[in-house]
Amino acid sequence: MAQAPWDVIIVGQGLAGTTLAWHLIAEGQRVLLLDAGEAVTSSKIAAGLITPITGKRMALSRRYDEFLPAARKFYTSIEKQTGQAFFHDRIALRLFRSDEERENWSTRSGKPDFRSHLVSPQPAPLLDSKLGDASGGGFAMNAAQLDVVAYLDASRAVLEWKPVTLDWHRDVVFDAEGVSVSGCRARTLISCEGFAATRNPYFQWVPFLAAKGDILTVRFHDRVLPQSLHRGIWVAPTAEPDVFRVGSTYDWDNLDQVPNASARAEIESKLKEFFHLPYTVLDHRAAVRPIISESKALVGLHPEEERLGYFNGLGSKGSLHAPWYAQCLADFLVHRNPLPEDVDVQTHFVSNDARH
């Protein structure tokens, strides 16, 4: 059989697959991406927000001081290679919704590891009263944002890819010399399929805890600063100065891509609680976040098929986490550097015999 023309074939040109492709190419690998070209995926509707202090409890984002430098270095490198700009430093405003949130912050705000991420001096007022209500208090932090769609589009214009809707039962054949995928040959095949990986027969044992999210695109009827706002929902800038993304909901039961009217109502209700500007809803989309147990991404090789790899589970912090996880997997595939145990997909493996 002829030698494989590709070192690695990656299934999925979302955030995970695209970022892994760039890292492998930097290591001299020949990479082909296969992508179904769906109009709506979790990557394509992601806001790309990167914030150091997150969640209802205002916790420090895990390993932020390690993940952010890796992300910044990676994205700025790809900007230079593609001639496109898609990674932006932002100010993020966190506005409090309750006394509980204010109390939580009062126990954290004086700690050095929290203060190091705050804007200094803090803006006063936090939010122009003509735009919205920040009377409940809050804080401004240094943050960032990836224009995910611009990053994916710029990458697709440069990377080698083919439009393929893959049937894993019919189109994938492993043999002693590599793998055949829809007429293409490679030494290694990597699944970067997002939530679609739950239908992949090789990885149905991965412990997904996926959640559907609805997101609105709105046009405000006045000027708004290009910063993100967080108060029960987030409001994120886009490339158009008056157009923002607003989201998001978490639905753990209805794992489809159908926009939900009650989710839209929930988002708009939370927006109107604190933001006064009139707006027009331009778009409403929904997708399923590929969240895996413990909200950590998993990477590595299938424990029973050494030519098959996996990179998935980036979830809501994918723009921050993707470069670091992709580097781990690329180093493992090319140099056989060991994977950190907590990100190795094999730690969750349950054999077919054990499941039946």
C-alpha cells in the first residue's frame, strides 16, 4: 500500500481542530482537515470571551496565568501568518445582581491574585448611566476576546481542508500502515468534532455533560464601548461597533441546535434588567457546548486504536484553553512527550466488554 500522503487528518475545523492543525504544522506535520461545513456549531456562535474572574462565585479562572500567555502568543502568531486580526484585549465589566454577589466579592477583592487582574484605576462610573444601571456595584477587569469566526475563516483560507460529512462506520478504515478516511490516507486520525463526537462509535464512552446555549445578536441604537458586560448574562462586542452578542442560556436536556423562544425571552429579560439602550435583535442561534465531565478538555489517543486520537471538551472557555491543550497534544503526537494525566482521554476509558 502506498505511503500515507498526510501525517495527520483532523475531523472538525472548529476551535479545537483548527488550533491543533496550526500546532502540528508548526512541528512540520502534513495536516488535512475534514469538515462538514455546518452553518451553526458551538465554535461558530461562540463569543470568544476570555476573563480572569468568572462564574456566579467570581472565582479565578483555573490556571489563567498559564493559559492566557499561551493563548496570546498563539493567536498573535496566527494573525501574523494570515494577515488578519482577531485577538483583542478588552475591558470586562462585572456588575453585581445581588447582595450575595457583593458579599462574595468583598471577601476576594483585597486578595493580590484577584487585584492583579483589575483595571487600575477603576472607571467611575463603571457604566454610563445613559447606557445602563451599575448602581449595584461591580468591578472592571483586564480581559480579552477572540473573534472566533474570523479566526476560523482566516485559518480555513490558509490550511488544507476538504468538505466531508464523515460516516465513521463506512468511511474510516484502520490498517497496519495508517488510516484511510473518505479516500484520503494518513498515519493518524484525530477527532475534533465537538458534541458530534457523542455519535462517534470509537468515543461513546467519553463522559459528556453537554449543555445547549442560545445566543442573540443585537444592534444597539446608540454607541457602546467595545467592552464586555457581565450581569447574569454577557454582552460581547463584534467587529461592528453597534452590534453585540448577548447570551447565554444553559439547557442540559434539549441537546439540539433549535433556537428556543423561552431562552430568548430569558436573555432579553436579563439584558433589560440593567441595560437601557433600545436594540433590535438581528439573529438568534443555538448550539451544544461540548462540555466533558469536570469541564476539562480531554486529549490523547484511543486506548485500543493507536492511530486514532481525540481533542474535545473545550466548553465555554475554549478560546482561552484551546492553544494550551492543542500544544499538549501536538507535543505528544510528534515528540511523544507525556500528556498531563488529568487531560488524557484514556483516564476515562471503559471498554466495550465492561459496558455490556
